[in-house]
Amino acid sequence: MSRFFATGSDSESEESSSDEEITPKASGTTLKQALLLSDDEEDTKRVVRSAKDKRFEELTNLIKTIRNAMKIRDMSKCLEEFEQLCRAFLKSKTIVDKEGVPQFYIRLLADLEEYVNQLWEDKEGKKKMNKNNAKALSTLRQKIRKYNRDFEAEIASYKENPEQSADEEEEKDDIESGASSESDDDEENEGVTAKNFMKKPQEEEKKGPEASKFLKGAANEDSESDEDDDDDDDDQDWGSESVDSGSESEGNEGGAATLAGAFLKKTTEGKHSDHKKDGRKKRVKKKERAEEDIEEEGEAEEGGWEKVKGGVPLVKEKPKMFAKGTEINNAVVVKKLNEILQARGKKGTDRAAQIELLHALSGISNENNLGEGILVKIKFNIIASLYDYNPNLAAFMKAEMWKKCLDCIDELLDILFNNNNIFIGENIAEDSENLAISDQPFRVRGCILTLVERMDEEFTKIMQNTDPHSQEYVDNLKDESRACGIIDRLLQYLESKGSKEEVCRIYLRRIMHTYYKFDYKAHRRSLGLQGETKSEQDQEESEGEDSAVIMDRLCKFIYAKDRTDRIRTCAILCHIYHHALHSRWYQARDLMLMSHLQDNIQHADPPVQILYNRTMVQLGICAFRQGMIKDAHNALLDIQSSGRAKELLGQGLLMRNMQERNAEQEKIEKRRQVPFHMHINLELLECVYLVSAMLLEIPYMAAHEFDARRRMISKQFHHQLRVGERQPLLGPPESMREHVVAASKAMKMGDWRTCHTFIINEKMNSKVWDLFPETQRVREMLVRKIQEESLRTYLFTYSSVYDSISMATLSEMFELELPTVHSIISKMIINEELMGSLDQPTQTVVMHRTEPTSLQNMALQLAEKLGGLVENNERVFDLKQGVYGGYFNRDQKGGYQQKQGYQRDQKGGYQQKQNYQRGGYRSQNQGSY
């Protein structure tokens, strides 16, 4: 029967059913075909929906796909579906303008942005992503941030009260579904048939899940009310199924059955509407209850009136540590302590609760006066639990937990200082512990030195993982004084009660907090300066010994008593670093040479190698400040020539080496990094190296301009010169390197004033020279060195032009004292760098002209090259004759070899003759001059 006649009269339906009964059917497949026919008729039933339902269903399907992709972290799928969602939302613009932006759409935008931000901040997770997902994440982050700007107000209101927005959306959908059901009832009352009656519950079942798609979050938030409603839903489902079965059995009956069925359906729908009203009432009550709770909390905070609830008041009590009536003694407390410690490290253990229990146990032992021994043991376990709060060794403690740890260590040290009868140590076995009050001294197993060392390591980790340009870094750095205070207190305790090995370990900890700090007050005292105000003067007088005295005392004790090479090596390097930092060049150099560390430092572990590199760099900078240019260059050469100064000094990882290391190696190397406040300025380091290389290389290049076998002193300096020469457009220098290159070119011409201008100016002062403690002294030394090296370069370059030159003229040109010019020229003559002699009465330098001119030098180089070419040609010719020589090759072999030897003799004679002629040429020239 055609579906267009589905709303016909009962007689027509009876005729059609009788027609269907007349058609012949196979007996075995009657039931199956009947079922198939009914299914086909269901499929052909046309469902009429509004444009709003269509558009919103499309949006919810896309949102569901996005949420599934978020669960499996498929960012490519998320990006693709998000783009489709934006297009679908644009299509439904007219409906959204009428109805407003649906709340489920706002919820997805807020959730997706939060999800993307979490993934973006998870650097470890990002590295594990494949290339497509990482690229999709970056694109999606940009798009969602840009897209959400249009919905900022809606997203903000949703984030402020997500539960309320979900409830409003649910109520709205309930009202809409109720209205649609009423309209459906009205339509059914107008013309109801058996077939329509069968189809109606199925259509409602289809609409049910569509409405629930819009309420993803509300179902979770109102879980309590939903649990109460489950039973009613089940009853409703059973009722609808009974109606369906009744309608199927009575499908071919008359109009009376149809009316009865319609009546039954209305009763079930009436129940369903009552059930919805009850659900809404429950939600309203729940919301009112939540608002009341919030108001009560606000009033309690303000200290106003409190609302008293009826019934017996419920007092929250802490779990009791011991049963009522238990006698508190050492054995009971130790047993309880062991029970708490047994849960340590197990899965599911609440570490914060464990720390609270230990604090409570400490308080109980104090109240019952069980003695200091048990208190020390509990304190040891509290500190250990604080360290275990963050079980991942690669991560760092939070600053709050670290400060709690400092407080506990301070309390423990107070107990140890106040009670001399407490002995602690790792070598004390648990069986031999004495925790009870008796005539014997307390014996407790534990090592406070290990706890303090761990505390110091955690401080370093906190500084490594804090942004160095934030206020938080400064606040954390202020706590270093507390850490140093604890180390000093422990140092005093171990000096009286500890072994020599323990004293050496705590001494090294103190040294590591001192060696890199410049002692400004000691520097002021050495210069004879005093504080400007009286309070500053009193403070300087009240302060203890200088850092140099402290370092000397601690290091010398380690040199004498330490038995491990590592502690002694670290102490020597720190001592050298401190000497170099305070410009004690000769002490630092002698200590480095006497220690012979440079011979076997390659066998040390990486942290010691980093410390060695830092010490060598500081030594080079110290030599530069003292005017020892050659020593400074030699000390900095290894670090700077590698091109990895940042990595070698432990101040960061280079990106180009990232592919060579895996994630685990990268974590290990990050833990070796030096905190930011201990960094050495890399730009200052490079500038010192390049200026040292300039002062050495430019005079050497001028002296050996035509020497083919000239060696490079600094490859990096030559590289910078080549880069400067390759630039097509030469403008005024901007960077530090460009300043040094421009100064080098000026020095090469003997123009020391221009060189001085490029090296010392406002820009270079702010970047480099003002960072030194004695700024003015360093600048004066630099000017002096530039004048002296420019004079040497000038003499090397232009000596062939002069017959004689007055030293007074040179002194005036380079603004140097006459004795200084005299000493420089004398050194050059003694070292045979300058061929000339000093005429003392006239104060002039007479040039001897023994050096060939530039043309003669070029001719000599050409002659040498031609000689080498002749040798190569003769060798090739000899080889050819040896391979293809004569008819009687085997018989003439010996003769050929003799001939070859004869030619070699001739060749040797040729060389001797050539050398003789060149020597005669030179002597002839000397005679003519």
C-alpha cells in the first residue's frame, strides 16, 4: 500500500489488509517477510523537523566527533572537525540570530581552548607528538584564540558559573520538548489511525537522544537528580512498550480500539509530563540549597550571623592517633611511627596526610615528655617525608615545601645544640638506638649532613626551574641566606662532633655558596673607602672576616684532610675562581699551575669539568684586567675556539645538538646547568677574547705580511675579519663584533685614535666595560695597550719607507712617553723583529734596509713556486720512463735506476746552485745598500 494513503479511513485499511491476505505466501517465510515489510514501512516514514533542529543536530554531531578526538589526542582530526564546525555555525547564522548562541556551542569553545592550552604548556608531551599532530596543535591554537574573541562575553559567563548555564540549557530544552509533545497530542486528536499510533512512540524515542546531545555537561552536573529519576524513566519506558505491543496486537481492529489506544497513550504522556515537572522542581530545590550554602559561607567569613540547622550538631574530629585509655610511652610511639612509615612509598598513600600524622605524633611525644631522642627520630622522618612529597627526582620541590623543610631542619639543629647528650649517625643500627630517657645518652640513627645536602640540591633545582627574569626568582634567591645560615650552624656542630670526612663535605657546601660572589665590602676596604653614612660604617666594622679569609681557611683544611680527589679538586677550582674574581692574578695562576689539574681534568665527571671551564674563563678575564693580554688569550682560547661556550660553561643547551641527544640525556644535562645568578656574561667573555686576539694578531700580521708559512693565532678572530670584509655595504658598527672588526682595520693602518674610538665608546661601555668592578682602570689599560700595539704595527708596516725616524716624533704621534717608545723599539730590535739600530745622541731609529722590499718578496715567492713546479714535472717524467722504458726493460733496469740516481744528484746540485745564487743576490743587495 502506498504511504500516501496512510491516513485513510478504517474501511480502506481493512480492504488493503484483506488484499494482502489473498496474495499467496510460502509457509516458512511468512513471519519474516511480514517483519521486513513493517521495517520498510518504518524507513519510508517521513519525519518533519524544523530548520533549527536540523542545524543544531549537525552542530552536536560535529561537537561529539571533536570531543572523541580530544580524548585520543588526535589534533589533526580536532582541527579538521573544528573547521567544519565553524562552517556549519556560519550556515546556521540566521537561526542563531533569532535564538541566540546555543550554550553547548559556548561550552565546547571554552573546553577546547582550555584543552589546547594545557597541551601547549606540556612541553614533554609536545616533544612526543608526531609532526602532523604538533603542526595541527599550533594551527588549532591560533585559530581557536582568534575565533573565541567573538564570544568572549559568553565564554566568560560560562566559566563563572558552568552549572547554572547547563541547568538553564536543560530547562530550555525540557520546555521545548514539552511544547512539541503538546502539539503532537493536538495533531493526534484531530485524526488518529492505528498506524500513526504505532509510529508515534518511536518518533519520540528518536527525538529523545537528539535533545540529550545538547546536554552533555548537565547530565554529569545534576547526577544526583538524574539517579532519582532513573526509576521513573524505566516505568515510562515499560509503559510505552506495553502500549506498542497492545497497538500491534489490535492493529487490524475497529475504531473503538483506536480510541482506547489513544486514551492510554495520553495517560502515559500525562505521567511523563508530571515526571518532568518533578525533575525540574528537584533541580530548582538543589539550586536553592547550593545558593544557601554559598550565602552561609560568605556570612561565616564576614563574621556575621550563622544559620543554625536542626538536629544534633556534627563535630568533625581528627582520626585519633591512639585508642582511649592507652598509656603513651616510647614503645607505643615507636610502634605508631613504624606503622606510619610502612605506608611510605606505597601506591595510593596520601603524602600530605602522612606528614600531618608525623607532626601530630611529634606533638604527642612533646606533651607526654618522652624525651628528645624520640623527638629527633620523628623530626628526621618528617624531613624525609617532605623530600618524598615529590617522588620524581627530575622535578623540583615547591618553594613552600622547601621552606617547611628549612623550618624542620632549624628545629632539629636547635634540639641538637641544646642537648649535648644526643648522638646521631648512619653507623648506629636501629637495634642499638636508645630513645628512652635514662642515664645513658640518646642514640638515634640518622644523618643530618645528608638532609642538609639534599636541601641545598633542592634549592639549586628550584633556581634552575624558575624564570630568571621574574620577581619569583628574586624572592627565591633571598632564601639563600637562610640556607647558608643552616650550613653555618651545621658546620659549627660538625666541627665539634663530626668526622673529618663530614667536615670536608660541609666545608665544600659552604665554599660552593661563596666562591662566585664578589666581596664589594672587602674591595672598598682595600681601596681605603668607607661607608657614606655612620650606619654603614658601623655595619662594616661589626661584620666578620672577609670572604677571602673564609675561603682560605676552608680550602686549606680540605687540602690537608680530604681523602677523596673530587672534593679537593672542587675546592681548588673554587679557590682559583675566587682569587681571579678579586683580581689576585698571581695567586690564582700559581695555584692552577701547582695543582696540575689541566693534565687529568678530562677524566673528571661533567659537573667538575663545567667548574673547571668556569674557572679558566674567570682566570682569563682576570689576566685581561691586569693587562696580561697573551695569558688572557691562552686561557680563553679553548673555550672560545670550540664555538660551544654556552654549553661548556653550563649556561644552556645548544639547539643544533638537540637531535644528537634523546629526552633522558636532555633531562640529565638540564640538571647540570648553573643557576642564572651564577652565570658569566657571554658577550663580555667574547669581547675580551676578540680584543686580546686583535692586540696579538694585528702586529703579527703586519710583521709577517709576505710570509707564506704564517700561522694563525686566533681562527675565530680571522673568521670575524673575513665576515666583515664580505659585507657589501659598510655602515657604522652596531654589534660588539663589528666594533672590534672596525677597530682592527684602524689598528692595521696604525691609526690608534680611531681604534680607541671604536673600542671605548658609550655603547661598548654599557655592554662590556662597565660590567668590570674597576671600570676606569680597565679602560686606561686598554688605551695604553692600543697605543703600544699600534706603534709596533706602524713600524712593521712602514719601516721600509723610512731611512730613519725620530723617537720624539713617534712619541708625539702615539701620545706615549719617550722611555716607553725607547723600550718598545729596543725590544723589537733585540727580538730581530725590526732591522735597525738606535742612534742615542740624535734619539733616532736608523733602518738597515736588510729586509727585501715587497717586490723582492714577491719575486722570491715566485722563484720558490717555480722550483717546486720543476720538481713535480721531473718526478712525473721519471715515473713515465720507469713504466714504459725501452725494449730491453728487464736488462736495463739497473742502469735506469743508476741514471735516476744520477739525475737526483744533478737535481740536488741544481738546488744548491739556486740557493747559492739567492744568497749571493741578498749579499749583493746588502753590499749595494
